[in-house]
Amino acid sequence: MPLDQQFLASGQFNRAWEIPKADIVRLRAFLAHVVTRGNSGLSPQKLHEMMLQYARDGYVPSHDLINRFIRSTNGTSTRRPDTPIMLVFLFGRLRMERDERVAHFDSREFEEFALYCEQYFEKMSTDRKFRDRYILHLAGNRAAISSGAASELIALINTLALPQNSVFGVKQVVFGSKTAPPDGHVSHFVTYRYGKDPDFVFKSHTTLSSSKLESAPVIYANVTKNRFGKRRASSGFALNLASKLYLIGNLEEGAALEVVALSNFSVGRQIVSGLILTPSAAGENLAARITMVPTVTPPDEADLGRKSYADIKSELGNLDETITNTVAFSLVKPIFLDNEAVSQSLMVEQVSKLLRNEHGKPRLTYEDGREFNPASSREYTYNSALREFS
């Protein structure tokens, strides 16, 4: 008896999970297109590695097997049904996460199959036996968490005593309507923040999305590159509390937690600012101001990452003011001018007079000619993130 028939007869497999033969043919064409599609980065090796991040090691097809499957011409034979199941489930997962590499296809045929993968992922994600068989991760030292812990997880969430609309009412806050288009809502943002080194800005692509279901949560995703040029991605969900929007993300499949707090988010707003807590490439916690600018066209991933301020200055424009911090100037002890105590505002005025030439023009200026006054708190800014004390 062939291996695939032995597997089906073993009772370990539910025929409802099986990918129909016609869809296996479509999967092979879809795979061939994705793997050879420009700089998508979805090679057989990468697909194998991505599946290993969340699935049982024993059920993940090797990159060699994926490669042979793409090149095969013998109908729909895959030796065992796990191979197309895992590949379809993976592509569905990537689509639900709005991954740029499978977000859109010019070909109607490939776009329809991508939607099929998305629907398969949604369906199988709710199947407890399917999750127990395929999705439990047993690699390395990570804790293996079975789907049997779902009730405990719900109990944990309930202890937060969050209002129901704080999670399931966010869609209206973010998109302005609960009624979604056929493919669901999606909004793109170009995001800026300073890193720990002065004069360097991190540029990233933030996505807020939600499925067409009325009570669906809003999914948060962010992509950038660290200081070494390595892709850095986080994914999570949005939470709305006390008129503030919180974005909570899982960075690099469990490497760290990323939290963004936005105080002025509203539909149609052209600049959204807030604070972010995230780790550096070295793993130290950082806190920084962050600004999100909505965009219709997602930025090119090659243009993301760490940028010198000089290179990105014209792009930032006035946005620099929204991500740069200001140190308040405080007179702890009284300051005297000609033996008389002065306020800060009067001191700024007097210093301005002292630092002018005989023609009344300021001697200290910026490159554009604006006056620099060392007594003014507005001049004392720091353009880097706060790091944890060590």
C-alpha cells in the first residue's frame, strides 16, 4: 500500500483536512510563481524555516521536498497529504497577517488561490484536532503549549476586566465603520522613531487590518530592519482604552513584546503620534516617541530600516518635531541679573540681547539663519531613544 494510503488508513488523519486534487494542481503553480517572483524571499528553504517556527517539526516538508513538489509533473501525488496541507495553511497564515510577499497578485488565478488559502487557514485554525496535530511547536527550549490551554488563556484575559469594545470595537475606531469590504479592512502607515544613537531614525511600515467579520479584532503588524540590516517584524492586535489606541505586538515570534500607545488616533488624521516600548537589536529596552503617517501605497521594504537624519531630513520635514524630545529648562535655584532675581522668560530675553552684534543681529544661528538662544528650553532637545538603566 502506498505511503499516502497507509497514512490515510491509519486513522491519524481527518479527510476533511485534505486538499482536493484540483487545488493541489493550483498549489503547485502558485508555489512555482511565488518562489520565482522577483525579490519575494519565499524560497523553498525560507518556506521550510517559516513552517518550523510554529508547526510540529515532524510534519513540516523539507525544502528539498518542496522543491521536488514544485518541479514534479506526475499529477497530484505528494506521497502524503501533509505537504499540501502545511503549504496551504502557511500561505493562508501569511495572507491573514497581510504579509507583503503574498498580499496581492496581478493574476486573477493566483489571487483566487491565495483567497482559498486564507479561507482554509481560517477554517483549520478553529479545528482543535487539527491544531493538536500540526500546530504544536516542539523545537528548541520553547514551551510547548497545546490548544487545550485555550480556556486558561480566556480566563487570563478575563482577569484584565477589559470592556468588550476595547478589543472587538476597535474596528470602528480605526476604520470608521464596522462594514468591511469583501477582503476586509487594511490601512498602511509609514512610521518614524529615533533609535538609541543620535541622528539616526528608524523608518518602518505599520499595517492595521481586520477581516470582514463584524466583531473581528484589528490586527497590528510592523516591518522594518534593525541596525544590521536584518528584517525585523512584529505582529499582534489593537486595543482601545480611554480614547487611546494601543498596539501590542509579538516581535520575531516570541523574541520580545512591543507596545505602542497612540493618544490622538482618528480616521483621516494625517499625523498620528505616540510612544513606543521596544527592544534594540542588542535586546535592551527602548522608549521613544513615534509618528505614523497614513499612506495609500505601502513603502518598499528595501527603503525601511535605520536612516541617518541627514539622508532622511527632507522626507521628515516637520515630522522631526513630533519624534524629538524636549528637555524642560528649570531654574532650581534663583538666578540673578545685576543682583535682581529673574524669571526664565526674562532671562531668555536678556540673553538674546547679549548675543547680538552691533547691528542688532543674533550671533548664534542655525544654518537657515534662525536665532539660537542657549537660555531657551526649546533649544535643548535630544534625538535618541531612552534606554533602560544599567
